[in-house]
Amino acid sequence: MQEVSHISDYSVSEVKDIIDGEITYWPEGVKINGFMKSGYSFKEGSLYFLTQKIHDEDYLISHLSKYKIAGVVVEENTKIDSSKWQKASIGIIKVYDLYQAFYQMVKFVREAVEIPMIEIIGTIGKTTIKEMMKSILQEELICLTNRSQYNDISKMSYYLFKLESKHQACILETKIKQKGLLPFISDIIEPTIYVVTQIEHSQMHMYRDLKDNIKENQVLIIDSDNTTCPLDKVKGKVYRYGLQSDADIYATDIRYQDGKTMFKAHLDQVELNCCINTFGQYQVKNALCAILVGLLCGLSNESIIKGLGNYQQLKGHSECIKGINNSLIINDQYGSNILSVKGLLDEVSKIYTSKPIILILGDLDKTVNKNEKYQKIIHQEMGRYTKTIHYSYLVAIGQYADEVIKGALKTGAKKPLLYSFRTIDECIPYIKNFILNDSVVILKTYYHNLDIKKMLFKMIERP
């Protein structure tokens, strides 16, 4: 695999040309060895893009001098005392548009590398696929990945600036917040491989943006269940991953044992016997996607199998925990939209057919950012969907707990099986009463909405 042709030191003249800037002052002989903006960690020798308002110029100069910052980039109309910066030996470059200059620099640094660049987009499964992919690729390659919380374009630029000559692949989990953002992000990242997970209806615009912007030299890997994406109009090479044999990479012989899932992965003439340390068919699909990326990056079959086997579930991502009364707690606090709720309940109903099922459902994704009518609709829908699983108790917790119960009642659920609590503290005194012997407990919420740590502590078996 080819290494990064990364430039470790930049002259101020070449940086000035890249960002269309003008040098007000620059210390003689000082090179630039990295880039940052307001909010990033400081690194000696970096060029600092001043994206926040200057409240105390003297303090800022003192602070940047402490970390030996090479220089700053400011907009033309920013009022600063150049003599103070010159006295501190901190260079100044002025530009017309600060953010445009910043992203021109990000794009330049990205274009200086020639390694597999994987961009993961979609509604659910992004983080799991990224971590499985990382576990596989790092068997043979030095791989850079972003943290799940750092998945917008501003924070991802931080990771692009971290690329070094040692890196041989890069995986970026990307959150597309609004229509029209995908082309802008992809123009900067220039992925060699797009991965598209399941997409909910409100984000269907991503399909259109992909169709219009993907290039012939780029690869698109897409969930085979995403049937609404017009694949025939995509310019790049397309692969589909799924559980049926009409997908390009698919799985057979899926079986479960001791919280693990075994399966065979098939792609053309390749057949791999795989094992993942989690459960469920949708996790098999995630693994198939990661396997395909490993194959496209040239990894051996042995490395792919080993790397996938080393993958460990992330905390709160369908995490399996041994609970009281010999119960199994499935703790899932991420991707808590209707799609992920339905996927989890479908999996549990297929696998655990002979055990008591306890549903503990909390408020869904980012409730504070949605209107009241929308919240009532989605939480009632969650309650209605519980009819697909034969449960012993349904416990709803949170601001919209009553809406979940209303949805369940509309499907004919019986009141003695339904319980509603406004807060975690209200539920804690009763939680042990719901955990039946040998039961499977589904704990599904969004971690920003409910802090379930105290309740989980009461539910977990301890030595």
C-alpha cells in the first residue's frame, strides 16, 4: 500500500497562495508544520485560523506565544495591533473569507495523500461499521479514524490535518446535517470509497446528492435494503451488501452462540468463515460492509477474519451485559431513531423466542431539537411497533413515556404489562421487579436524553 506523500513543513509563501492570502508580517525563516483553528488542540509550529472573535488581544497573543504558534490567519476587516504580534514573533496572514481559506487548506492537505479514504454516511450503523472496519484494516495498515462525536466537517478537518506519512488508510464517519451539505463535504474529503448505511425517510436527499456528485473513479458501497437509491445512474463502481444472495457480498449460515454470531461471507469466489462478538443479522450486515472494504483495500482473507474477530462492542451500542436473575441486558443508547428501534426489536424477536422479553424504552434521538407534535408521533409509533415482539413488561421512561404507552395501547396491549415513569429516579425503586429470571432486557434510549447509569447499576449482576 502506498504511503502518504505528506508535506511536513510548509513555507509561508506556498500557504499564502493556497488560501489566497496576503502576508502582513512573517518571522524570517519560520516554517509551518501544521494547521488548526479556534477550538482545536494547540500544536507548536502550527498556523492558527482565528475563527472566533478576539475578546482580549493581549491575552490571545500571550497564549499563542506560550504554545509557539507560527502564525495566525485573520479576515481583512479584523482589527488587530500588528506591532504586538510582530513583537511576539507571530506571523499574520490576512484573507478575504476566513472559512473559505480554512477549507482550501484542508482540501490541499487531503489532496497531498494517496491512500484509501473511506467516508461513511447514513442514519444508523455508521459507528459500528467504522469500528469493525478499523479492526480489520489495522491488521495490515496504519489507519486513522475520527471519533463518533467528531463527525461534522469542521471537526473532521481536524483529523485530515492529523494525517502523517505513517498512515495508510483513513476512515471518516460523517454526519450530514442538512440538504446540500454532502457535495461540499465530499469535495473536501474526496473519498475513494463511499459507504452508505440505512437511511431514514427524512434524509433521502443524500441519495440525490450522491447520484449527482459521485465520480467514475470512486466506489459506492450501499446497504442492499436501500432500494430507493437510483444505482443505475451512479457513475462510480457500486457494491451492495446484504443478507440475500442477490447482493454483491452476502451472508449464509448465520448462527448464534454465547453472545457471538457466526456466518459465512460470500463475494464472487471468496468465502470467509467469520465470527463477531455481538448478535443480530443487522450486525452481520455491518460486518459484511467492513469485510468488503478490507477486500477492496487488498487485505488477506486471514487478516480480515482475524480483525473482525477482534472487534469488541462499543459501550452503549447493543452492548450485552449480564444482569440480575440470570438476565441478559442489551444496552443500546445510540442511533435511537425509529429505524434503529425497529431493527433491534426485530432481531430480538427472531433470536430469543423462548425467553421472557422486558422492554425499557426511553426518549428518542435529540428530543430537545424537535417540535412537540413530531415527538408525540414518533414515540407513539415506537409504542405501536412493540406489538411485533411478545414482551412480559413494557417500561417507558422520559418526557414522552406516556406517548409510548398510548402507542402500545392502540395495538391492544394490556395495561398490567405497561408502566410509565417520567424520570430515571422514579423508575429505580421498581426496576428489579421487572427483571424476570432468564429474561432478555432491551434498554433502548438516546444517551443525551436519559442518564441510565444509576438504573443500570441496579440491574447488573455483581460478584
